[in-house]
Amino acid sequence: MESNPVLLESKSSPINLLNEMQQLRLLGHLCDVTVSVEYQGVRAEFPAHKAVLAATSKFFKEVFLNEKPVDGPHSNVFLNEVQVADFASFLEFVYTARVEVEEDRVQRMLEIAEKLKCLDLSETCFQLKKQMLESVLLELQNFSESQNSEEESAARPSAVPAAKPERDSPDCSVAAPGHGASPEGPAAKSKEK
């Protein structure tokens, strides 16, 4: 008798895998590539794993797949015009799926994501920039609305209430009897119409 297949799926495995790879990288264990970055004379080297870089970056995937076997098991990759802090943040993102950066660095992170062809980081930066823009637009809209309401309240005299015309005022538009108007006035005429 054959039993039905069941799915065994771990929700925590992807996160555990990333965490373990990050720990291996931080300790320098099983790293098979060193990425050297340099920007305006500042240079740093980052040990990493080819498989992680290739899985998250089409740039690194192309580099590693086109390597000659003569290069040996350990590779060296040199990236010019990449800031050390930006590449460190890039590595943290690809190994943990998250990274905290200052708001003014989001654009630079988007640029490094595009340069290294890292779709996940590009999408994350793009979404964050969109949220930041929407937030700024909402603040501007709220500011504009508050300015408009202040201008409107300043245009209306709030200290002096508007005077109501009295019925027997000489400025009243109702003609007095005997001057060719009916004694009922305009109100009576509108009822007749």
C-alpha cells in the first residue's frame, strides 16, 4: 500500500543558512574569494564565498563562471571606484538580506547594486527611495495645506463679526408703498412667479 507524499518545508532554514554563511564569512572560514575595493586611495579587502556572491550578483556570477581553472581554488577580484563602506554594506546585505545605512547613502547603494547587478538590493533601494519620496511629498502637502488655512484665516477678519442689515434700514432694497411697488415687496413677487 502506497502512502501519499507530504511536504517537509522549513520556514527558518533560509534565515539559518544566511546566518551561518555570514558567521563563516566573518570568521574567514571556507572563504574562496577575496574582493579588493578601492576608492580615492582608500583600499580594503573582503574575504567572501563565491557561491554566495554568484547567487546574489550577476556581475560576480559572470566573473566566476568565466574564470580559468589555472587561477586555483582561491580567486581575487578587484573593484575600482567602489567605496569601502558601500561594499561592506553590500556584503552584509547579500549575506543577511538586510543592512542599515544612512538615508543619504541609499542612492549610492542603488548604484553599487546596479553596478554589481544585484537585483534584490536594487529593488530594496528602489522601494525605500519611493517610500522616502512619498513621505517628503506628504510632508509638503501637509505644509501647503497648513499654509493655505493660515492664509484663509488671515484674510477673514475674525475680530469684528459681520453686521446684519436691519429690516427698516434705508439701504433696504424694498421700495416704500406709493412709489410704484406693491406693498408686499419682492418676496411676494417671487411667490407669484
